[in-house]
Amino acid sequence: MARRSADERIGMLLLEHADTDPRQAPRGFGMVTRTHAEIAQAAAMTRPHVSVTLGRFRRRGLIRYRRHEPIAVEIDRMRLYLERLNRAGL
């Protein structure tokens, strides 16, 4: 993971930890209950860097979240975004 960009590292972690149980997540979304600090630790990044990256994801429409609520990951859009990053070699 160390060679991947912040977007790739965090995006992959969100997809990996997204719960897509229809009782918990809206259709097409996965819910991630990890905190920014937990994501930072798993991605070997700082918590502020994770928060900035998640903010960028939110502005791009890849995720939705509010304080003290799970992160809702738009699964298909996140996968497409990560594929584009991978193809571009970013």
C-alpha cells in the first residue's frame, strides 16, 4: 500500500470495509463505521491527511458523511474513480 496515492489507499480501505447489507446501507452504498483515526492507522497516514482526502471524496460525490455517522461509500463510483487513478498511474 505504501506506493499507492492517498486517494487509492483510502478508497481501497473504504471499499474493503464497506458494509453493503441492505438493512444498513441504501442501495448502491456501503457503510463504513470506522473513524478518521482508525482509517488513518490502517492506511499508515495522519488523521488530518485522511480528513482532507475524505473531504475531497465528498466533494467528488464518492462518499457522504456527517459527524458521528458512518461514511456512506457510493460503491460503483468509488470503484470507477480508483480504476481511473490506476490507469492514469497517479
